[in-house]
Amino acid sequence: MTNSEAPSRVLHLTVNGEPLTLAVGPYESLNSVLRDRLNLTGTKRGCDTGGCGTCTVQVDGQAVYSCMYPSLRAEGKSVSTVEGLTTNGEPHPIQQALVDGGGVQCGYCTPGALMAALAVYAENPRAGADELAEELAGNLCRCTGYVKLVESLAAAGENLRGHHD
């Protein structure tokens, strides 16, 4: 039996606040479900081996590489993607900080870096640029040289702290 012939299974999860039930293949990655089934293409497909971070999403608040995350493992869990960051068409403060700080060039790494950075700030709201750079080491960026990316995300952290202090 090939992967395409394997019987599908029912998956119950919440994506960006919306409860969903869908049939998935037993070997289907969360990345494939998000992109191919739910049309959430903000989550990028890069290396498919967990080496580039472009596919980073949050599952129950933890940053994960969706290309390596079996979709069935998300049963009953909450998944957040970059599409879930906007509110009423307005960008999340961390998205705006990337734009304002010049941390976006081609944009391919941006969704994964955003989701990873938000997971860092959820765990440690006072994370600075050094800690952020260390935590984002698994998110590859070929355009910015990381300086503007990390500076922008660190500035976003300061703004986020200002909303919570």
C-alpha cells in the first residue's frame, strides 16, 4: 500500500480560532494540511526537512516546523498561522514592526520568523535581541543578513511589552 492509498483519518483541530474537522492521510504533514487543504499559504513550504524554519507555526503556543509535524498529532490542538495575526485587516504589532524596521525583504522567511518570535515572547516577554537571535537560529533568511530582521523583531518586543506592562 502506498501513502496515497492509505486510508484517511478524521482530524479535529482549531486553526486561527476556527474549529475544523477534516479527513487527512496518516502521513500527511501539518504543512500540507494548512497549505493544500485550508489554503493558508502564508505558511511557507521550504526544505521539507525542518532545516529552514519557513514553515514555522504555533501548536498550542509552541513554535513547530509544520513540515515535520504529523497532522494527526494536532488532534484536539490549537494551531496558529501568520494569517491569524491580523485583526479586522490590521497587521499585528509584530508584523508592523518588521515593516517599519526594514526587516522584510523578499518576505519568504517572514511568516515563520514572526510565529517563532511570538512564541519566544509568549515564553519570555522580556526577551532581548540576543535571546531572540539565538531562538530564531533555525529560521533561515538569505536577504536581510538577520540584522534588520532581529532588530525589527526586538523593537516589536518592546512595543508588545508596552501593551502588557
